[in-house]
Amino acid sequence: MAGFFAKFKRGLAKTSRTIFSPIGGLFGSKKLDADALEELEESLYSADFGVETTEEILEEIQSAYRKNKDLRGQEAAAIGASVLKQVLAGSAGQLTAAETPPTVIVLLGVNGSGKTTTTAKLAHRLTKEGRSVLVAACDTFRAAAVEQLRTWCDRLSLDLIASQRGADSAAVAFDAMQAAKARGKEFLLIDTAGRLHNKSHLMDELAKIRRVLAKHAPSAPHHAWLVADGSLGSNTVEQARVFNEAFGLTGLVVTKLDGTSRGGALAGIYRELQIPVFFLGLGEGEEDLQPYDVDHYTQAVFGLGDD
Amino acid sequence: MFESLTDKLSHTFRNLRGKGKLTEENMADALKEVRTALLSADVHFRVARNFINEVKEKCVGQEVTKSVSPGQQVVKIINDELIQLLGGDSPEIPEKKPLRVMMVGLHGSGKTTSSAKMGRWLTANGYRPLLIACDVYRPAAIDQLEQLAAQESLGFYAERDHKKVAKIGKNALQYAKDNGYDALLFDTAGRLQIDKDLIEEVKDLRKTIIPDEVFLVADSALGQEAVNVAQHFHEAVDLTGIILTKLDGDARGGAALSMKAITGVPIRYAGIGEKPEDFERFHPDRMASRILGMGDVVSLVEKAQENIDQQEAEKMAEKMRKADFNLEDFLSQMQQVKKLGSMQSILSHLPGMGNVQIGDEENNKMKRTEAIVLSMTLQERRNPKLLNGSRRNRIAKGSGTKVSDVNQLLKQFTQMKKMMKAMRGGKGKKMMRAMQEKMGGGAGGLPKLPGMGG
């Protein structure tokens, strides 16, 4: 766990440094003043938590400041972290295996959110935990998407079921399910094509994948995760809402958090839809997919230590 | 669903009508609404603040006109200001051969797709483009570009065994010269704006190839991070423009405003769909209404054009004009509307309708209506007069509804027909004209405000 936290912090540490440092030690030991409060407001908004959560955090800190004019930056950060922690209470997902294998996980999302990379990293992670995994390349639409996943699978020695570009994605899912059963795999990870959530015909295609999987095992897919780009803003909530309506989401993976983005949209999503977060993507390497933890996330976002 | 800003402001300004002038005091609440609207559309905090201040200056002291509500007046000012800010002076691509274009951006922003789209667009404008694969990191990125190039019949250049991007760029220049390509598109790898090594790499490439255009490819759904991204890339490679991608999604797109406002780099092009031809010059007016949540009538019209069979629609219009409209037509019209997506998504495009919630009930009602019509014979649909009591009974059973539902539908249908007949007369023409005016008629962001001339 310590190793995880170090990694996670390295990813998000860049974050807390870049965002919170211009505030001139706001979250340090200096006392707050009116200017600092305004800068605090700016830095909170810049985390994409959404207007609602941001205002809640601000109100808490401001009311604490009204009571105690000697409030220090670190204390303000702790207040912020605790408000965020309340908002996110219970938001960490636990990956459970299906009663009868394979446990099927479908990865969904808009174009460019990082589904293929996440699929590969997740397969690698499960394999390293001693699980047997089969990967299905159901993005038959984007040019070279299959090749991308195949390169990953070759590199990480993962089993892959793929067809060619333009093939029926549901047919690939069907074959993969059959293969997973025949080969006695514990997990089947299905990478799907990126689609904007407001395109109904593309959402219908997902329904077909679901029907095909259910033919093999009525409870499949056991998990349907939205892969969301952490640098996107409020639209992520809309994405989650529509994917949830169309396919039923059981979880969230937030990617690209190794930059200065803090993926605050996950707060908006959890708030509104109670969809738990399973993993965070913290880089391009195969090891850079880390389990999400409420305490670690909130501490890292507010630049607090891991105690 | 966001409430339309126009609605919110109309509400806040309710008591202001006829009060004379807009002042800082009587506008305070309204401007707070505007700020919230901008922030929830992902406009950067600082940009939103400056913007509000500018609007305040423009508004204060203005007379409240009698014919327009103050809310509408302020929205008009805001809309104009936004268009001004977003649009400014977006130049054309220089008329120069060979033309060198470089694409940079974050991971997954759409650089490769945009390169291919731009290549296609340049072909249509008389160029012979060459796509150059400079993404040496992402697995199969080169394959992706190669496949797209083949699909669009564009030239393609890559060096699969080399990682030195500047060297690849240099060789590509020679290759283009030797093979008669006059537009070079350099597709680079996705990178974080704070990744020093990779930023050095694009800087090197830029120095080597000396591009005429350096485009930042940015996802229109970017959050507050957009400003950081644009600023850093601009500092590193001196951007000449921004390509805004995935505009066919439903992001409000405040990031576009932030990037333009902070860096001054103009937004030049927009990716508006999955297909290679879904690429166009950027329209600031549409973006403005989108950010303000004022509905995007233009997009809706385009969506309708995309999905509705033109011939079918013309046939329908002709039938309506003649009031020769039967239940079969009614059914096919309903199916056309369904192609546009859920009622909710259609409404969200309309100004002032953003906050109207269509629940399952409405959708179920539509389904029920469809079931009723589908339970009729073809003859019955064409001639509803046939529908006597026993037929209605059968239809109700067949569609799993009650006879009263069938009766109600028929009543509605009769009324509709009556209305169509009425429209044939002179009165109807006037009505149609009035309706068209209300709908804003034609492109342009702000729907016509009732009472503002016309």
C-alpha cells in the first residue's frame, strides 16, 4: 500500500505543487487573508469539482475563517479535504469476481479517453496478481485500434481475441466470451470503440454487445466501467449519466492524472450518480494504473501528507 | 440539464422592467447567474471573472428598453461580447505551397484524426497533402495514420525504426519535395504540457521543419486545465491556431473561450463528427450560444438534416400543405422524430427548453401512440374514418391500451388535420411566418428576441 501511495502521490504531487504553489504558501503555515481566500476560490474551481462541491468547500473554509481569523493555510486545506472526503465517502469501488468465471469487464467511454491503454494496464495488473485474463478488441471502428491493443498484448504477453477493422464488435465479444470459457479464464476485459454519448446509434451498438454477452452468461457483463479523461470538465458528468442510462455503469476509471489535472469531475459523478471509482490512470507505463482510495485522493489533491 | 441562461436572467430581471437604467446594483444577482453559467460550462475562473467585469461595464447605464426585457437585453450584450472574444480575427490558411502544418496536443485530443481530416480538407482546396507520422510512442499510432491516409488517398510518410522525430521531419521534407507533395501535415505524439523531454522534442521538430501553421488540437470538453495546456504549448511552440475537436458531443465548451482569452491564439477549425468530412472552419456565434446554454438551433437543424430523409420530409410537407395527411404519415413522421434521439436531447437544443424535463412518461406515451397506430390495418391508417367501435376495440386489445386511449389519439389526429386545413388559408400563412420568425430563422447564435423589431 505504501508503494501505491508513493506512486499515486508522485502523480498527483505534481498536481498539488503546480496548482497550489502559485497561491504563495496558502496551504502552508501562513495565515489566510481576503486575497488568499479569493485565490483559494480560483484554485478550487480549477480542480473541476463542479460549482456545487466547490461552493461547499469554500463555505466551510470561509465560516471557519470568520470564527478564527488566525486560520492557517494547512488548516484550511484540512477542512477542504474533509469536506471533499464527505462528498466522496463510499466512492471507492471493490472489484469482485463473478460466481462463475469469467468475470466480464466492459470498458466504455468517449473518443480518446484512454480505454485501450486502460484495458492493457488493467489486464497486466490482474495477470500480475495471478489471475488469468483474456482481452477482447471490440473497437473495430477506429483505424489501427486493434493493432494498438495487439502491440500492448504482445509486449505484456496477454491473450487477445481480435478481428479486423470494420468487423461486428458484438461478434468479437461473442467469440471472446466463448474463448474465455473454453480456456477457463478468470477475467475477460472488453475494450470498446470510443463513442460520444449523444450519438444514439453508437449507444445502440453497446446494447448489442450486452445482449450477446448475456447469451453466454445471464449475469455478464459483471462490470461496466466508464473510462473518463481526467482533464475534461463538467461534461464528464453528462457522459456518465448517458452511458449509465444506456448501458448501466458499475464503475469509473479516471485517466491522465499524471499531469496537472485533478480529475475533480469524479466528485460530480459520484455526487449525482453514486458510481464508484475503481482505478486512476497516472501515466503511460503498464504499471501506472492505481487503485483509487478516497483518503489518498483527497489528501493528494489538497497537498497534505499521507498521515 | 442546465437551465438556459436566458430563462434564469429573465427570472432575475423580472422586477426590473420599466425601471429605467441598468445599474451595478440591480444587475448584481444577474451577473452572479452569468458567472455560475460560465463556470459550469468549464470557462476558466479568471476568464469568467474578467468577462463579467467587461459585461458589467458595457451594461451599466444602458436604458432598459420597453419592448425587450432587461434579461434579454443583457443576454444580447453577453452574447455579442462572447462572439467578439471567441471570433476576433481568425485567419485563413496562408496561400502558400508547400504548406507545412504541425499538430500538437494532449493524449487522445484527436491529433491523428484531425490530421487526416485536415488532409482531406486541403485536398478539396487544391493541395496534394502528405501525412507524416511523428508519433513514435503510442502503439500503432503510425498504423492508424497510415490507414487513414490510405482511406483518404493522401500521401503517407513514416520511419518505423527511428525515434528521432526531428530527423524524421527533415527526411519528410525531402520526401515531399521529391514526390511532389505541397501540403505537409506533421502528426505528433500526445504529450503532457509539463513533460519537459517531450516538449523539447516538439520544439526541435518545430525548429527543423519551420511550419507555417502550428495547431493545438484540443478536446472541446476540456475542463479548467485547458488554460494551462494552451499556455504551455503556446510558450513552447508558438501556436498559430487551435483545432477544437469532438464538437459533435454535448460539452458546453467553455474551454474554447478560456484558451482564446488567455493565449490570444485564435480557434481556427472544428472537428464535428466521426467521419473524415466532419471538419469545418470554427463558428464563434454557435459556440457562444452553446457556452451560454442558450440552445443551439443551428446544430439541431443540422442534426435533423443529417438524420431525416430529405425526400420523405418533402413528401410530408406536401401532404401537410394539402391537408392530405393520414395516420400512416403520422406514424412515419413519428419515426423520423425518433431518429433525432430522445425528446429530451432534442429539447435541450432549443433555447429556453433546456430545463424542460421529458420523463419516461412522455417517451412511453410516444411508444403507446406508436403501438396503437401499428395495430391498425394499412387501410385503417389511410382512412381513419373506417374506425368504428369494434375496430377501435380490436386496436386497443392489439396494442395493449384502452379504447379511450385510441379515441384520444384519433381526436388529436382530427384536430391536427383541422389545423393543417386552416393553414392553407391566408391566416395560416401569417401563422407560419410568425412561427418561422420565432424560431430565429437562419444561422446565427441568438434566436430572435420577441419584440425586437422584425
